[in-house]
Amino acid sequence: MSTLTPTISAETLPGHNLTSAQNGMVITTEWSGQPIIPVNLPDGFYCTIINYSLYPYNSNVLSTPLFILTGTASSSPAASFSLQPGQICVLTAASVLTAGGNNIRYFVAKGS
């Protein structure tokens, strides 16, 4: 038997903020900057973000670079990321302290 994955629009989130209540959900967005990703989602949190807009989705900018963009040449944390129209990503929260002392908080695995 298949399990349905709950899908929610970023526009319906309270204040457009992701919370731990969206763990495992598919989040659809058509507005740049929504959903807003906080710095304190719990370890193990994950969601899929789908940009179905005609325009890029640009995440909010974190004061400390905490995003690692998987599948890229850079391993340095980034303060934000973007998704092109039709692009998806899986956002995973995990606290990782690197050898260089960087505290990585979120991994962003983009699909094509």
C-alpha cells in the first residue's frame, strides 16, 4: 500500500515560516522568499520544496552561512540558495561541525 506525502503551499504556512510541523512534507512555492527557513529546525527534519513559479525562488538570507549545496564544487556554507522555475530540492537539517570550525545546519540537494 502506498503512503501519501502531505503537500502544503508555502503561502499557507503561518508567516510563511517552515516549522517542525512540516517534517516530511512537500512544500510548493510560487513566490520568491516563501517559505522562510529558520535557523533552528531540529536535526532530522527534511522536506521537499518545489518551485512551480515562472520565476526563481530565492531563500531568505541567513545571518550565518548554514546551507551546504550538495552536488556543487563548493563545500563552503552559503547564506542562501535559489531554485529555478520547475526545480526541486530536498532540504535536510543536520548539525555538523566541520574540521574548519564551520557549523553546517542545512543540506540542500537540488534536482534538475
